[in-house]
Amino acid sequence: MCVSQGSSSSSATEYIVRVPKNTSKRYSIMAFNAGDKVNCSTWTQARMERDMSNKRMYSEEETVESGAGSEFGKKQREEARRKKFGIVTREFRAEDQPWILKVNGKAGRRFKGQKKGGVTENASYYIFTQCPDGAFEAFPVHGWYNFTPQAKHRTLTAEEAEEEWGRRNKVVNHFSIMLQRRLREQERGEDEEEDGEKAGKKKKKKKGDKGSDLRIHDLDDDLEISSDDSDSSLAEDGESKPKVKKENDKKGKGKKKKRKKGSDSEALEDSDDGDFEGLEVDYMSDESSSCVMCSGIDEASESEEESEEERPNEEEGKEEAEEEGKKTPVQQEKKKRRGSVLRALQSAPGKKRTPPKRAGGRGSGGSSRTGSRPGTPSMDSASTSNTLRAAASKLEQGKRQTPGASSSDTPAAKRLKMEPSPQSPSGKATPQPTSGKSTPSSSDVQLTEDAVRRYLIRKPMTTKDLLKKFQTKRTGLSSEQTVNVLAQILKRLNPERKNINDKMHFYLTE
Amino acid sequence: MSEKGEVDLTGAKQNTGVWLVKVPKYLSQQWAKAQGRGEVGKLRISKNQGKAEVSFTLNEELTVIDSVGDKGSQVHVPREHPFTMQMVGGQTLAVFTETSSGKAWGDKIALEGVVVQRAECRPAVSDSYMRLKRLQIEESSKPMRLSQQLDKAVTTNYKPVANHAYNVEYERRKKEEGKRARGDKQQVLDMLFSAFEKHQYYNIKDLVDITKQPVTFLKEILRDIGIYNIKGTHKNTWELRPEYRHYQGEAEKSD
């Protein structure tokens, strides 16, 4: 069938071209992108089917035809309506549907082949194959399908992608994005409700972490978390990478870690909020009377301070209420403890609440309060407080700033102080109160033990009243110092207590 | 035996190489007219100083186009068609076939091979080709719709009529039926129940049509046995009360 013609510089061979008439086979082109590195000879097994997922869109079989749920004349009405509005629905052609190609079974690759339009409009494509007899056979190409590989890895949905896009400048570690999504999904599988919230919370936390949104936190939990891995990562700039890596390591604790990460930075930022104010020790646990007094003093140090305290108590209560729903059981326990603490505190003063908060005053009040807060409400907190101490000390070291900042340490400090409070009210934590206490300006004429004794002998007084007597302007002490010194004095005096008008009064009998 | 969807990979494994050739429309039309075994022409491949030259020569008998329409003279399709060879670079092209089983295509899918060479079949320019092209252009430039002037006005459509046939029919029918009379209540109930067996929701107009009862009477009955809902999905329709309906399985009437 082929004729060779030799010539000087060229050789030509002729082949017969046939266009077979039988139409049993229809030829189509399967086009892959060169970058996908598809080598058909490596395929061991392949399956290909039409993708019929669009069928229901065209068939409109949703309405019930007869029997229950159907309406008389529904079809005609629908058709009339469509005609009126000129809605033309394209018919569903199976031939035009994309192909789904699965290569090498379950573990292999998946491709979607979409039909390319306009191929056969102006020119025809033919496939020339060489037959054993040397002739060429030409088959027309019926359709051209572009096959694209389909991703088997998890992808973000549109909403999630939009979220992440908004955070693209802040996110450093991209691996965590999918990881956390997977964690979320896991939890969702376990328990719907709880986990829904948790996931929501986790999401929020995560967002907050990365985006440094302000969030209400329980410093308790944050500190406990940090205590868990106090060694590893109290990186204060809140760098996501190490934190996130840790999160990656311990998925179970992932939530906590994430929260901690955010919380670290946030605890520091939130120092002015005074939500630590309420982190007081349980009033009713058995502590020395002096401590109780001290607590009384602290509460009543200044009218504003007290109201401030109650306000944070209130806030704390609210926060607790909010976060109750979200926290894990463990954390809930702790919250309850704190809740009990708060309630005890709230019951004790019973004064009116005033809105304005003063960070400075609160800070000092808080710190001094911590200084004199009595012991731990329960054993658990005792155990945690040890680690908290470590954590808190670390926090401090990083945060030797203003009193405002140091008040952020006070929550930790408070917890710490719960334990050793009788002896060293200041504990290890805040430098300020320590300094305040170490140098009590009791040298000043006004605020002395004798003065206090005189007052208490004369008539029973509340701590608030006492503080009023020793005003900062007159004594030259700062309010913090005043409180501390007064607390010390009261400890030494050990006055008797009486409840008048629901208020704790101290008095001495000569 | 391969099951549906299973792709026959023999061509891929053998790495059969094929050529993908783009052929002009007129040529493929001529090829469709091929007789016998389908021989359409000859392909000459020559190596000229290192470069491969491929050219296709159309068989004599296929060069004639039966031109449609006015011209008496026949236009000839050029015979020589050199191929322009191209690279397959940016894409990996494979060829697969679907075998029809009489009804549906796509029962058996086989991978025939991989495209190793792409080519374009170009006509060797000649006068006959130019003529052919000209014809083609003329044909394609004709508008699809044509405005034509008529000599006489069309008078066969509408004639003025005293009363249209349809109208007459309608009036007669109405008169014959007369006003709707209240039938026996039990009968009406039976009719209603059987209607509600077929569909759940009915428009009042449809029910009137079915039962041939005056509207007020029908409404009274319906108020007994059914409820009128201003449903979200269905506009104001009547349906049977829950205690009357049994829509799962056999429809039984409870009374």
C-alpha cells in the first residue's frame, strides 16, 4: 500500500488514507494540562462515567405529582407561569455533561473532563492512525474534553476562604489553618451542641489570637493553661508559630493552648479592665481573722475602689456566666470556684456600684487587695497556684511596667497570695505592693497603730471609715500604701468584729 | 467483559501514537461522500533535507462538489493539501472512544492512544479554491431572515363576523348547562373525597368545576370537612382536614 519514490535529496512514501464508514465507535479527545504530568501508560486501571450531578437542576422533579402534597393543576399552572415570564430552561443533554475519570482506583487520581465548545463548528478534527497494512485511517473527532485533576486534599469553603483572606497579613503559620478546621470538624462529630459552641469559641479564639481582638478572658484559665507548659512558651509578643506548633503537637489541648496564646497577650492588654479585681479568694474559708480584716480593709479602702471592686465582680460574674457555656468541664469547675469567690465577695461589701472604673486606683487596689487576700478556697486552687506562681512570676518578669500593667499580674498574684497570704501578703508577685509594704511610711505621723487603736476604741468602725480617716493627702501615702499599712496594723491589733447594718465593724475594748 | 465505566487501557499501555489533524469543513464533507472502503486520497510523507513534508492528495472523484442552487458550473475542490506540522507541547492529548450499543453511547470506553503529532490540513491555493471560498462566503452572508414584499394583502386571516364560532358555542353550552344546582350533599361529599384522593390541594375554582355546584354551597361543605390555607408554598387552596385524610398507602375515607 505504500509506494516509495527515491530521489536525490528526498525520499517520499505514500500512504493511502481511508475514512472508515462504520460508525460504531465515536472518537473523542481527552486533553490534560502538561503541568499535571499525566502519563497514560502508567495507568493500571481507570473508570470513566458521565457526571450526572446537574440532572436534577433540569428535570424539576421536586413537586409531588399526585396524592399527598400535590395540587390540582399544578403542572399546568407552572407551565403557564413560565411561559408568561419567558423562562426558557435548557434541556439536560447527557452528551454534554462532564466526565468523571478515576485512575488507579480509590487511591489514585481523579479528573473531571469538561466539554470544550466550538471545536467542531468551523473545522473538523480527524485522528489519523496507522493500520497494520500501512494505510492511514482517519476518524472524525466527536468531542474535545479538557480533563483537570481534582483535589483530594481538604479545601476551605467559600466562607472560610473569605475569612482567611481577611487575615492574610496577620497569619504567619498557614499550616494551622487546615489543622484547626479539622479539629473543629472532629469536635463537631463528637458532640453537636457543646462542640458547636466550642468550635465557635475556638474560631473566635483563633481569630482573636491572630488578629489580636480583644476578648473577655478568664485569666484563671489562661494562667492554668500557661502553667501547664510554663516552660515552653510564654512568648510575650504572641508569636504564633511556636504556639501554634505546640498546638499542633497536642491536639487535645489545642483549645487551651490557643486560648492561652491569645490570652497571654490579652491579659496584658486587658490589665486596665479590672476584671481581675474580682479574682478574690473565697471569703468564707478559714483564714486568720487578720486576713479577713485585711480583706475587709482592701474592699473598703476607698469608696470608689470598693465600688470598682464590686463592679469588676459583677463583670466577672457576667463573664463567667457567658463563658460558662463555652468552657470545658474542667474550666467550668474553676470558674465555679471563682464564681463562689466572687459571690462571697459580693455579699461582703454590699455597697452600691458605681460605673466609672479607674485603672490606676483599681490596679493599686487590686494589688493591695491581693496582698491581703486570705487563703485558697479549695485544694485544687492550691495545687494550681503553685504552678500559677511560676507562671505569674514569668509574667511579671516580662511586665515590669506601670502599675496598670502590673495589675495584670495581680490575678496571678492574687492566686498565689491565696496560699501564703497570712505571712507575706505581697507574695512574690507585684513589685509595687511589695515595695509599698516594705517601706510603709508608717513613719508618717498620721497612719500609726496608735491612731488606729484610738479610733477603734472610741467606736466600731468599718475599714472604709478607717481609711477615710487616713486620707492620702494628709498621710502622704499612696492609697495602695495606705491600705497595705492599715492592713498590717489591723493584723497586729487583732480587733474584734461586729456586724452592724450588714457591715463588718472593728472595735477594741480597752 | 468490561463493566460499564471501566476503561479499556490497551491503547494506553501500548503507547499507540496517533496524529491529530485539523481538516477544513469542505474537505470533511467530501470525505463523507467516499464510496467503497472509504479511500479518500493519498498521504505523501517525504523527508526533504531533514524536514518532513507531509501532503495529502484528494482522490479525483471526490473533488467535485455538487453545488446547490443557481450555478450550473461545478466548483472543484483543490486536490493538494500540504500538512502543517505542529507540536503537542502544552497539552497531553489522549484519544478515547465510546462504543454505542444501539441506544446509548458510552457503554464501552476505550483509550485508543496518545497524540504524538498535530497537523493542519491546508489547501494548496488555486483558482478553484478561490472560487469555492467565494461561494462559501456568499452563502454564509445571506441573512437568515428575509423580508419579502407581497403583491396582495393577505385577506384570509380575519374576517369580520357577527359572532365568532367559538363564542356561539360557548353561549350555547352555558345555556344548556344552566345555573348550577345544589345536588345531594352526600353526593357532593363523595365527589370531594374522591377528588382529594387524587390531589391534596385544590383551588376553589377547580372544585367548583369538578363538582358543578354553586360556590356558596360548596364553600359551606368545604368549611365542614376541609381547611383553607394561605400556605406559603401553595396559594390559597383548600385541603381536607387532618382527620379526614389518609395519604399514606391506600386512601381511605373516614366519615
